[in-house]
Amino acid sequence: MLKIAIITGSTRPGRNNAAVAQWVLEQAQQRNDASYELVDIADFNLPLLDEAFPAAYQNYQNEATKNWSAKIAEFDGYVFITPEYNHSIAPALANALSYLNAEFSNKAAGIVGYGSAMGARAVEHLRGILSELQLAHVQKTGMFSLFTDFENFSVFKPTEQSAASVQPMFDQLISWTTAMNTVRAGDMANA
């Protein structure tokens, strides 16, 4: 069975991100096409990138990096939950992604964004990073507005229309994750 991580995109105390990620996990668990797990980047206590070697070398020196690498390597695909900070992704997510490379390579990713403009600018910035990591990101995106999907900008209560944006993303993600497993199997056969 495919194994998909739902990855938080913020570590800020009081963050909305944890509630959105939990909701996305609950939606995912209603499906029977993969095993889904919430991965909270806050649990890994990653400092500002402090590895001496580029991520592509996988020559990790720090325990936090080794733990992060091992967890991410477990999965066939990912859903990134990204808030929009200053028209981009949160610094914690950019930092977490910068630690790794091969662990993400030739896998698939979906994105759920939220913010004042439904996280659209963060989603587009995240796509560039995911491309560099050789993560095949799907076109369909879950998108939520701080104005209509959060009560008092802090309690996640998605509208029916916004909630419906997540299932097409999952549908594409499962197809692409299956396809990328074939790509990785071919890579291993040719190694």
C-alpha cells in the first residue's frame, strides 16, 4: 500500500497549520487508497540549516537531520500544508525542505495552501522548491481562505466549496505516486 505523509508547514506557536493538517489527515483517512500519516516538522527541532555538506551528499552530521531524513524516506508521496507568510511559504518549511534531497527524489507531492489569498502565492513558491527536489507536484491544490474558512482567523472551519478542493488533489496524488514508484523501481533496476 502507498504511504503518504501529510507534512505541516509551520512551527509557530498558536499556528493554524496544525488544525489544517489534522483536517486534511482526517479527509485522507476516509479514503482506502493509501496509508496516511501526519508528520509535524515541529517535532524534529530542526535548527536553521546547519549541516556542513550539501543535502545531495546525504552526509548528515546532526541527529535532528538524521531523524528527519529517516522519517521522510519512509514515504512514497507527500501532502504539504503551507501557510502563506509574506507572499511565500513559511521559513520553517523552507528550512526543513533544505535539509534533504534524495529522500524526496522521484516521488509525488500534493499541496494544500491557505492564507488571505488562499495561499496561492505560497503554493506557487513551493512548486519551484519541489521541482528542484525532483518531487512531481500535482496540479490540483487544496486552497483555503483566512476570511471564509477560519472563524475569527483562528478556528479552521472550511466551507463546503473549499473542502471540496482537497479530493481532486488526493486523486491526482495517488495516480502520480503510483507512477513515481515505477520510476524509482526503474532507477533501482538500472543502478
